[in-house]
Amino acid sequence: MTSSFDREKVERTLETIRRRTPAYDELTTRFGPLFIASEELSAELVEKGIAAPAIDTVRFASGVPVLVGNDLEQWRDEFALAAKRLVAPVCEVLRLEQDIVEAMQKAFSDTDMILGLARARMEGDEERFKDTSAQHDLPSDMLMFVAETICSSVLRAVADSVGESLSSFGWEQGHCPVCGATPSISQLSPKEVTDLDQLVGGGGRKYLHCSLCGHDWRFKRNACPSCGNDETESREFFHVDNVRYERVEACRKCGRYCLNIDMREYEPHPHLDAVQMGLIHLDLHARSNSLSPLTPTLWNNAE
């Protein structure tokens, strides 16, 4: 599976969240325009044509994601465009003070810094973010969110350019084969119509969704993406009342969890990044059970 860009899916997902859980209305209204702006930029980059990264099959076969070790220089213009388009909207939804906004805009006018933060995010280099935030006198958590929004818009387009090429390679890791980031949510695939006399397949295959580039890749259904544990007795599942198609998949062996959507029971299919705003209650439940998210996000750190 690969990334796809659909503004209507974002808007439909936000409206579904508001209708089902009015308590999330303010949150979706506030952040919805940012999701749409980011989605539209990714679609624009794909439509214009974006350079596809070369796949080193030897490194990939040994478990190294396509973009890890890449200097990202060939997408310099795209990262600069994303910063120009998105820094102001991100600062607005975060309701940052004017002096912080000005400092953020100045910092993200440096494309070398953006490329460095993109690499740091892919490689899990938290020290790079701490150093950059100190250098520019910016809150580290806000710096990371701005950087992720900018970088994600570009990397989703890059992932789209390489996704089909990866379909012929095997990948059994719990981190993204494109950029190396960890997943923020997973899905069970919907029922599918096959070419054999239009038969409908049962679906239910598990795909992890990258928290950074949005790439979806097949993963073992009963294994923990964090530690690989597939022991039934140490794997748990939580859901609210009868809403079984939205759940927490938890691993007591490593203490991590990941959200999961069952697309066989979810119509219309949601936008996997936007839908997480409507699942904060599941994150809160998981945290109350002494679990930590596989990938920290703005939503699963909400109080």
C-alpha cells in the first residue's frame, strides 16, 4: 500500500469525528485547516512531479530504509516551499506568541536546518532538536511539531513516488521501509474484490502507517511493531463499548501500544492521520494502563 492524497477524505474524517464525539469539535475545527493545507501541498508536489529516491537493494534487504543515509538534497526546493507555505499556519493553530512566531519563521528560512531536522526525525536524533531549539530559543516540542508538519508534507510525496517500487521487496520491520520512522497507527485492510469472477476477499491484512511519510506497509497481524513480540498472553486489545473497529493494540512485554482501525467495519474509510484526533480517549485509556505510545504525537500526549 502507498500514500494517497484526498482533501475530501480529510474533511469527511473531521466531520465524522465531530458528529460522533462533539467534545472533539474545537480540536478538529482548530487543526483541520492545517491537515488540509499539508494534504494539498503533498498532492501539488506529486502532480508537479517529485524526484524518486534510488533504492539500494542490498542495503534495503539488510533492513535499511530507503531514505536513511540520504542527504535529502535533491528535495531542497520542496522543503523550502513547504516551510514557506506551512510555518505561518502551524504557528497560528498552535497559538504561539508573536515573538516565537517570528523566531520560528526565521529559523525555518534556513533550508539546511530543515534538511538536518528531517534527517534527525528519521534517525530518532532527539539531541538535534534540543540543540536547534536552544540555538533559536524555541520550545523544543513546538519546534518538533512545526518541523514534522513541514517534513511530512514533502516526505509523503517522496513516499508516493517510491511506494509501488517497494511492493516487490519483502519488509518485516516495525519501522517504515521508506523513511525509517515508527508508525502512529495501523489498519486492517478492507474487503477487496479480486479479479477471479469478482470474488470478494475477506481483507483483514495488517498494515502499519508511518507517522512521518504516511507510507503503509504490510506487517504480521499479531506481532508488536515495537519489539516483535507475538506471544498471545502478553498482547492486549482495548476498545470502547461495542466500537471494536477502533482499538488499542498493546504489548505488555515492552509496554508500548499502537492504535488500530479495522477498515472492514469503517465506512467511509478515514484519513489515517486526521482520524487520530478523534481517538484521544483510547490514548488516555492506554496511558492509564501504564502503556506508552509507540510514536509520541501531539494527540497521544494530550492531557
